[in-house]
Amino acid sequence: MSVLSLIDRFNEGVGKLVSYLIWAGIVVLCYEVVARYGFGRPTLWAHGYTQRIFGAYFVLIGAYTLIRRDHVRVDILLNTRSPRWNAALDVLNYGFLVLWGAVLTREGWLFFLDAWQFNELDDSALGHPMWPIKLALFVGAGLITLQGAAELLRAVIHFVRPPADPVSEPATGGPA
């Protein structure tokens, strides 16, 4: 198994696991709605926890979304020219993604460390610790950077050796 396939499989597994956070968020939201409107007893904690659940989901699912090709792409310049042209644009796009991701990963780590070391709390009535969501930012940014680096390498390979039939490539990024 190649390193690129290993990265894909790891990020796909993380993405599938993280997708269950949606169910946790739904349960918390439904509980809040029933407590508020059914019993007239809203919670203090549900709003903060749903923000954290959906925030963590959003940042941790990025690499999986990249594997599945579900990020928004503007195809005006793509898929209209040769496979080598598409690969060159992918090299440019994934190069920027890796640069952005590396900076965000570093900053996410620093945010996490500050929140952990200083026991940072949010401004809600319960004073939730901030380190878990900042850790999720670090992990999510690291995963999408890793996946972006794998896609960048694939794009370089496709630029050097364009595939004979680009239509027959699998949706998970092509041959590794």
C-alpha cells in the first residue's frame, strides 16, 4: 500500500467517524427544543455544546470532503482543456492549500497551547474550557494539510505523466 493510499484511508476513516458528531448535535438540539417548548425549562448548556459539536465537525471533516471532491470548485478553467492543464491548475490550487493549511495548523497548535496552559474559558454562564475546540482546529487543519499534500503530489505526478483516460480515474484522487 502506498503512502498516498494510506493517507486517503486514514482521512476517510476519520471523516466517517467524525460524521457521527451530527447525530450528537441533533440529540442535543432536540433535547433543548423539548426542554424549552415542551416543559418551559431551557438549558444553559445546549447552545454552547451544539456550537462546539458542529464547530468540531466542520473543521474535522475537511480532509474527508477533499477526498470525496465535495469542496466547491469553479470549473470555468477546469475540465475544458488537456489533462496536463488540469494537473497544472491542481498543483497551483493544492500548493496554496498546503501553504494555508500549514499556517493554520501551526496557529491552531499555538491557540490550543494557550487555551490549555491558561485554562481559557468561554464567556458563557458555565465557562466551558476552550481547549477542546482549539484542539479540533489543530487536528482538522493538520488532516486537511496532509490530504492536500497527498493531492499535490498526485497533481505533480499527473502533470509529469498525464493519465491516458482522465474520465476513468477513481473519485478518491487517482492512482497513488
